[in-house]
Amino acid sequence: MNLLMSSYEGLAAMTNMVSSDLGPVYGSGINSAISEAVSRKIIESFDPQVADSKYNETEQLPEYIEAMIPHQVWRKTIYRLSERHPGSTMLSAALQHIADQGYQAEMMSLSSAPLHTHIFYSLLAECLENMSPANEENIHQKLGELITAVCRREQTYLVARYIFHGVQQKLGAKAAGIRRIDDELETYMLDNYKRPQLAINIQLLLSGLVVGGGNSVVDAAASIIQEEYAATGDVASLYNEYHGAVVSGKPAPPVDILRNVCVLHPIIEQVFGHLWDTTVQKMRPELANKYIWLIAYAALCSNEPIDEVTKDKLQQLVVQLKEVCQGLSIHPIQTQIYQAVPKILEWISVPILAR
């Protein structure tokens, strides 16, 4: 009895008494103030080791957790506890139970939620489901929730990119939507976190290449992404590897590296930038040939071995790209436009040319 009396503080009884005494004077606002005070006291007094020990004995959440979940103020208390004690087994189970009750959207802003794998997968699935009706007009708005869930930590970014990579491999040509989301995530990381090396390393690892292993394709791609510029030396290295594989019949490096928007866009800018930017000098034909061949390869080829039919299509696309590069001027006069109409109608039937 003495031990019980010495450890009992009577917080519940005192809280109810204070609330009933001050309620008539200060109105309903006193309840939120008292709830916040109690929440702070819970956070100060919580012992994760004791909580985990009791949870591990029964593998069931305490009844008081069940009673807290329907009320937002107490769910927030659990969220704050999980951020302070991210390794707690009991709190992890409580978060999962909260997610199962349908409060995933409320948990998006939690920095601790991605640390719990089972919760992160649920959040990721819900984000993708919400993005399914997205189109070009609202895709960036729909991406907000996904970016919040994925891009907050390196670990979750890696897991999400790994999942998307696996889906793309499984679905093949049907994975265009996932590929677009994947590209948008990588672009966001590059633009907002200013850590290009992280995005580069993950992309190369997913492509099956060793980062820092002296591979010329890896080094060239990393250089282009970091500098946001396709230098002649880097393009020559990529051309030698991809074109050499086509000529020799040996396995080519993964085309995903070349298709990476942060690699391909600078290459396109170097060759065709003069058409929309007067500050970009038109490239000499002998230099442009390698750039154009890489663009055609990225647009047409896959990771499968290239047969003779594909080689012919590749060569045809290279010729068409050269015609676009050399046949259009920056500010054409009306007569030149009329003369180019038949060719333009031919070009726009090919996706990469139309783009």
C-alpha cells in the first residue's frame, strides 16, 4: 500500500477536477489547454523500455492505446512519442494500428513514419493510388504527397526507387507511368536537395553498375548529371561504349542510364538547343553525329540484343534527327516554313522528332 501511494500521482483525477472547476470560467478552450499539458506530461514520463517489455510479453497493444486512437489530440501524442523514440516496438505497432484505422494521410507529415517499413509501404501504396488519375496538368500537384513520404530520408528514397525499378522491369513498355514518376522523383532530389551524387549513385546501382569502379559509362553519366552539361569527352565515352557494343554484337551498357532525363536532356540541349535558345551555338556536324546517335539509341533501343531490323531503324532515325538539326533555322521566314511543311509532317509522326 505504501509503494502504491508513493508512486501514485493522481493525474487523471486532478485533471478532471481542474477541468470541471475551470470549465465554467474559461469555457471550452480550457480542455485543449489541459489536453496539451497532459500530452507533454505523457511524453516526459514515457519509458520505451518498459512499454516494449510489456508489449513483447503479450504482443498486444495496451487498452489505453486503443482508447487514444479515436481522438486526434492523443494520436498526435503517439506521433510525437514515435519521433522521440523511433526504435520503440510498441510505438511502431501503435503507428501501424493507426494506419490500419485509416489515418494514413494524417501520418504523411511524420518524419518517423518512413522509419517503420510496414507503415512506409502503406503510405507509398496510398500515394500511388491517389496519383493514378493524374495527367500532365496536375501531376506535379499530385506528386506532393509522394515527395513528402519518399524524399525526406535517403533510406526511403532508395527503397522507393528500388520498388519502381522492379515494377518497370516487370511491366516493360506498360510501365510508362511509373517511369515518369521515377524521373520526377529523381529530378526533385537533384533540384531541391542539391545532392546530385546521391541520385546518381542510386540510379547507377539500380542499373547494375558499380559506382566508383572506373567504368567509363558510370564516370561519363555522373559527370553529365553533376555538371548539367554534356561535354564532348563524356559524350565520346558514352558513344564508344554503346556504339561499340552495337558494332561488335557484345552486350551494351543498360540503356536506362542513357535514358535518364538528367543525362539525355543535356545531350539534346547541346545538339538542338540553338533552335529555341539564341545563346546556344549550332554544333558542327562532325561533333553532332555522336550526340545524335546517342539520342536515337536512347529513343529506340532497349536492353535486349539489337537485331538487323533494329539497326536499320536506328540508322533511319539518326538520318531524320540530322535532317531536323540541319534543316530548321532559328527564325524561319514564311517561305522557309512552307518549304519545310512536308518534312515537318513526316517528322511529327516519330515521337522523338515531334518532341
